Amino acid sequence: MAVSVFNSLVTLLVVVDPLGLAPIFVGLTTGRTEASSAKQP
């Protein structure tokens, strides 16, 4: 069971590519104030 969950998480991280998405996240959040960020769910 634990091996299956681990394999699924590794696959998800490889497919999503968090390092590749970092510039997009930074671009979307640049210039936002704390107050406007806190209002988002």
C-alpha cells in the first residue's frame, strides 16, 4: 500500500513539473498585496 502511494506521488510530481510551473506562479502573483491574496480561497 505505501509503495503504491509513493509511486503515485512521484508520478504526479514528475507530470506536474513544479520547477517548470514556478515562473508561471511568480508571474501570476507578482504585484499582489497581502490583503488581496488573503481574500482568495
